[in-house]
Amino acid sequence: MRPARRGRRQPITASTRPLRSFRATEAVRFALHAVLADKLRAVLTMLAMVIGVSAVIALVAVGTGSRQAVQASIDRLGADTFWVQPHQAGTGGMGSEQQNRIRRALGLSAPASNATNPRKATLTWADLAALDNRTLAPDVAAAAPGIGIGGVAAQYRGAAHSIGLLIGTTSNYLDITDQTVESGRPFTDAEYRAHARVCLLGQTVAADLTPAAPATLDGARIRLNGQPFTVVGILAAKGYSGQADLDNLALCTATAVADTLYGYAPPGQGPINGLAVQADSPSTVAAAQAEVTRILDARHHLSMADSDFVTWTAASTLATASAADRTLTILLATVAGICLLVGGVGVMNTMLFTVRERTREIGIRKALGAERGDILGQFLAEAVILSMTGGVLGVLVGLGFTRLDVTGPHPAVSAWSIQLALAVSLVTGLAFGTYPAVRAAAAQPIDALRHE
């Protein structure tokens, strides 16, 4: 018996091959072809995704940079350091809002008027000496006085500079506040006791007083508010804390500052307007603050509700700015999220229009054997391609924004923000492309073929 004659085998092309045998790469190829068929529509669809993702990248970078700047400021000012300052003269211990909040917390009433306590609030050299007591203050490592004067006029060979803050202090102030001397030397305890008119200059001050290298001022005789002082060293650069230039600073012996600029002669005479206190470690700052408060309240015969001084740390001061940054970042991130939502709606709208436009094509493919999953995968791939392309372009645009030279903290790009942006782009494509893809896959072949 002769075998049945086989007919000639027809080649199966991509357009006629049953979709059940499609590989994933072929589904992606069809999706790319559909996207590139109308480039303008694809660009407009991706635009909202680009804006949203770039906003997320830029905002996270700004927020990260701001947090890093705050932490750097805390490190520069000393993570284990806090300051003690008297309240404004004439208010005594009852004139500040902070003290009123303490009174309310203790169930006490706030004073009716500051005039009930006209005593001038001060810190004294005896207060400073009282803190050198490891029994009463076991967590206090060191303390230094501060006689602060703002706007001191510095002059040298015809050059002039207004010093942002001049501080009269002792030699241990450098260690307490983590200051280092870049050139020259720090002043000594012997110079402090001898009322020697010596000083250390910050980089900003030195740069304005000489066009040469700051180190050339070592040993130079300058005038501070007309009084002669000798520069013994130049402080290392500290940079900025917020908008404050930490290098616009001069440190002098407290005794010389009191003699020449304040008109009294410590120790033992006259007030000081601040104390820099160093705790044993950053973890014991709160305990050290409590110990200092108890000692000074006892010396001033006051209670916590009537304290005529306030203690503060760099961390607590900068926390307010950090909280404001977080609020603004959340607000702007919400706007970026809305942009991503709009981008997702745009992807869905485009895909719904595409399904409607290609209904007849869907019917032909289903008639040739395409299954529901094949159609679903193809149109879902189109949605993901649109959203992911927009996401990648948004990442590039966002990185470009972080390269711009802007005032304030420099943006710091985090790898996780890029990963998050791409993940959100993928999820957006899947979430907003599913309904159009399901709608396309649900079309009946006969109805699709009749569609005009």
C-alpha cells in the first residue's frame, strides 16, 4: 500500500503562527512595534511618568542632602557638647516662653508680668567652677566660659573685616567644641592667666585680612575694636551650619577680652554670657544637661520652673530645621506621587484607546489560535514598556537636576531612590495596564472580526 502523499509544508511566519507558541521575546517585539508605530502618542503618554519619577529622584536627593547637612552640622558643633546661656537681662527666670511651658507642665501658673522679677540673669565664674565636680556632675567631662561679642571690627594693614562672633574663652574650649588649629598654635592656660592679648582666627576672617595664605597671619599684630591682639594660630575650616558661617569666628583669651572689650577683670568679677559643656559621650548629653541644671538652680536659689538660664544642644536646635525639611519633603513627594498617578492614568487611557483601535487585529489573532493569555501578555507588555521607558527617562532627568548648582544643601542621590522609582514605574505599568489588557483578551473573535 502506497503511503499517503504529504502535502507541501507551508512556512509559518510570525503573522500566522498560532500565538500559543509565542515566546516572551516575540510578545515584547510585537509590543515594541505597536509602541513605535505612534511615537508622538508614546511620548505624550510617558511624559507624566518622566515628570513624576524625576520629581521623586530630585526630592529624595534634596531630603537626603539636607539630612546629611544637618548631621554634619551637629558633628561640626560637637555631638557631645551643649551650651548654657542666661536669659535676656530683665526677664529673670520667668520671662521666656520655654519657662512658661515648663510651668504649665508642672501645673503652675505663668507670671502675669515680667516686671515681677526684674533681676538681671547672669552666669558667673563661680558657676563655671561649680561644674568641675565629678560627684555632683559625673557625666560632665569639661566646661569652658564664653564671652561672646558680635560684629567686632578686625583690622590689619589697611584690611578690615567684621567678625561674626568673637569668643573670649579658655584653652579647653577647642577640645570641647571640636575645633582644631590648622597653622600656628592654640593659646595656653598660662596666657589666659596672664591676660595675654592673643587670638585664633577663623578661615573667613583670615581670608579677608590678607590676600596671602592664612598662615601668613601667624604672629601678626591685628586690632580688634581698636585694641591690639597677636594672632597665634589659624583655625581649621568648619564650613556652614545652616546659613551660619562657622569660620567667621575669632577665639581669644577670656581674660583679655574682659579687660579690653568688656571692661572688667575676671576671674571672680563680672558675668559671662555662655558656657560650653562637654559630656562624657554623646549618649550622656541629656544626663549631663540635667546635672548642670540642678547645680546652677541650686546656686541661683531657683527651681526648674524659674531657671534664669537655658541649656541647648546643636541636635535640638537643628532638629527644628530638620522637621521643617521633612514636612516640605512630604508635601513635595505627595505632588510627585500625584504626577505618577496621572502618568498611570495616561498609560491606561492610551492602552484602552489602543485596544479599541486594534479590535479587528485582536479578532484575527484569536481566530488563528491565540489564547487569552497571549493577548493579555502582549498588551500588558506594551503598558510596561511605556511606563518603564518613562521611568528610566525620569531617573535620568532627576539625576540631571541633582547636578545643578543650587544654594543650600547639595542633593545626595541614594541608590534606593532609583530602585524605588523604577519599581514604582513597573508597578504602575502593571496596575494601569491590566484592565486594558484583560479587556483585549476578553474580546470574542467573531465580534472582533465584525468590528469596523
